[in-house]
Amino acid sequence: MKNGVWLAILSSFIFSIMNALVKAVSLTIPYSESVFFRSLIGTIIIFIIMKKKKVAFSKTGVPMLMVRGVFGALYLLAYFYTIAKIPLADASILAHLSPIFAVVLAGLFLKEKLTKTLLYILPVVLAGAFLLIKPQEFSSYSMYALIGVGSAFFAACAATSIRYLSSRHHAYEIVFYFLATATIVSIPLMWNQFVIPSPLELFYLICIGVVSLVGQLFLTSAFTHENVIVVEVTRYIGIVFNAFWGFLFWSEIPDGQTILGGMLIIASCIFLSRRRSLEAKIDKLRVNKLVMNTNAKR
């Protein structure tokens, strides 16, 4: 197995630990406070890294960096809230809807080609989401699940903005704006609900910040060692890790409807990713052939 795949699996495992810590601390600490500590610790660490690496802050493009930060902050808030309210496996499956949203948003705003494959897959994905949200037996769970869908949408918005910013700004700067914005946005939300954490809770909160950054480093390294599509598909193993923690610590057992919905979503996203990878290879071959023909004519 290639290094990139192992790194993607490791990052998924580390992020699942973060999710379990968020779930554990959410029993007594508001979700917005968890987001605050996670973001504040990450902001401090990434700022120190930027200083050591001598990465300067840009003087242009700041509004777009802030937009990316807001989307990232909304994703964190929605995702941490969902983790606190519904089983870990369910929250993880809903968050993995983000690739579908990302493809649509990239087509709308970055003018990337929307394929017919997406039109065929969307109904299957919607059916999977429908099964997970369970609107036919409407309850508070359904509302929490909808917020989980929202977390996937905001994650896709953040990913789309990163794709736009990546050619203009250093990766550290993009991450800094994300974490700094999330820190600021979470303050008014937790202002009237702030709970002074116990030593154990404070330890959990610090671990959330550190573990999430370690997971991000492994994920970044995975992308440098392996094809983006392969890494994204491999990351779906994180759902298994989350389901394991949910069962081990909170006796969470997915029902048949959740399993079926999750299978539809996962299968659809993997199929879409593989299809996009194949189309990218075909496009590359066409370009190479065109270049060769042009050179031959000369």
C-alpha cells in the first residue's frame, strides 16, 4: 500500500479520535466552547509555525481569506453541534456529503465542468440523505441531522474557496485565517453559556486542538504523496473509526435505515470520485495527443 494511502488512513483515524473527544466533552461543555478552544490552540500553533518558516501575511486578497475563514468556522460549529447531538457514525456520514456539494459549487463558481455522472448520482445521494435525516418520523434528531447536512455544505464552500486561494496564498496563511475566524465567531456564541472546564475537560479541549492539527498535517502529507481522488476515497474509512468509537463508548448501534443511507452516500461519492479521476486522465491524454500532433506538424 502506498505511503499516501497509509497517511490518509492515519489522518482519518486521528480525526476520529478528535470527534470522540468532542463527543465526550460535549456532555458538559457547550459545542461553541469546544470550537473556541480547538480554533484558539490551532491559531497559536500555526502562527508560531508561520513565524519560524518566515511566512508573511498577504496584503492583498484578505476579504477572500476571511470568506474562507467564515465558511470554515460555520463548518466547525455545525459539525461539532451535530456530533454532540447524534451518533458519531451518523454525523460522520453526513459530513462526508461534502464532495457532492463541492463538485456542484466548483461548477458554479470556478467554472469546472459538471458531468452527466453527477446528475445520475444526485438522486441516489439525496435518497441516502433522506434515509439518514428520517423526515418521515420527524423529531429533534431530524433537525440535528439537517444541521449535519449543513456542515457538509459549509465544508464544501470552504474547499471551493481553498481551491481558489491555493494559487494566491500560502497554505499556512489560509489555515490561519480559518482558525482565527473560527475563534472570533465562536466567542459570542459561547459568551452566555461558558462553562469553566474541570482539569479533565481542559485536557480534552487541549487534546482536541492538538490532535486536529496533527490530523491536518498527516492529511496534507497524504495529498503530497498520492492522487487527490485516492486520498479522498480512502478517507471514507473514517466513518468506520467513528462508528467504532460510538459503539465502544456510547453503545451507539446504527439502525438499518442509517446503514442503508450511509451505503448509498458512500458508494455514490466513491463512484463520483473514481469517475472524475478517469475523466481527468482522459482529458490529460487528449491534451498530450494534441500537443504531439501540433509538434509533428511543425
